[in-house]
Amino acid sequence: MRNLLTLIILVAVTGYLLIPGLGPDLLDLGRSSSGTGGSPSSSSQINPEIVTALGKVRVREGEYESTRRYEREDFGEAWADEDHNGCNTRNDILSRDLSDVEYTSPRKPCKVLSGRLAEPYTGESVEFVKGPNTSPLVQIDHVVALGDAWRSGAQKWDLAKRQRFANDPLNLLAVDGKANYEKGSASADQWLPANRHYHCRYVARQLAVKAKWDLSMTRAEKQAINSVIATCPTVKLPQDFGEIKP
């Protein structure tokens, strides 16, 4: 009888450990983390570039490093041609981010007339047509918003540096106008795109910009970025398209 009871217990334990949906699988202990979900088992799995950037960005104790609200003029001329290619920054970013691009003058591929945007913040496809009523539907977002940059240290810069920052392609994306308006000057702990599939690349770009320009973060902001990065440990920092130096 005792041997029979022992055998029953052994079979039950074996089933608990091996049958899917039971044992370790019930707690997800038998699953490895992926690039799109779950937390990395250790920081060694996170892209070293991300670790370096996170370590570089300083954390400020207060909410602001500024004494007043910024004005758009504090960042110089809007869409200035900082790379001196003969096209303003807005058209540079539209050319970069849109597909099937057509220009107002084929002889000079500069002013974008139309194109199609695979919109990152909503995940939808948006048709762009240049015009007073249609152009605002696609806007150029400062991923690290100018207001966020201002309160993160940009107030201490001179006007020329702020203008370079405002036109840095690393910090610019063509996006849905409504989403851009909803974001405002929010940081990563205050706003993330509705398109959850873009969260990792979004915070990686914010991190890259703040590390490059030596802008600070609040603790809540850095924790929010850490939380997102934990779900995609292999995400990479974006390339610095069009070198604009601090």
C-alpha cells in the first residue's frame, strides 16, 4: 500500500513539472524573454549602447532646470537649414520619412509635394499632400519636445545651440498631427504613443537625444524608460541621420 501511494505521488509530481500549463509553465518560469515582451533576466541582455546611454543621462531632483516657460523663439528660426543643403528641415524630414515622395520641382528634390507616411505613433498609413488644409495633418515632432528640453537644461544654452538642437534630425519624426498635439511637451513618463509596437523605438530615440545633448531626466522619466526597455532588451539606439553637433 505504501509503495502504491509513493508511486501515485511520483506520477503526480512528474505531471506537475512536465505537462504544459502546470508547474513552471504556470508561472512562466519555463519561458525565455523575447525582444517584444517580458523582462530581461539580467542587465547583460540589454544592448550595451542602451546601458551606456542610460548611465550617461543625469537625473535631476526637481521637475525643472528652468526659471521660466520657453517661447518658440528661444530655439531660433523654425526649420532652419542647419545642414546647409538648400532645403529647410521640415522638407528634409518629410523626404526621409515618407515613401512615394513627389516634389514641387523634380529638378530640385527639396519641397515635398506628396507622399505616404507609415505613421509611427498611431501605426496607421497617412497620405500627405502639401496644402494649407492638408499639410498640418502630418507634422514634424521633436521627440524630446522643446519644452522638455528647455526644462532639462536647454535654458542654459546660447541661441545658436538651441537652434541646432531644434533642427537635429535625430530628434525629429514625421507624425500624425493630432498625436503630436496630444503629446505636447510631455516626457516619457507622461506620454507614450498609442501604437504600443513603437514604444521601444520611441524611448530609445528619446534616450539617444538626451544622452547626445546632455539633457537631464527626472527619476520618474528614467524609470519609465527603463520599464519600456525591459520589454525589448535588444532595441538599438537610432542612427544619427544628418550630423548636427551639440
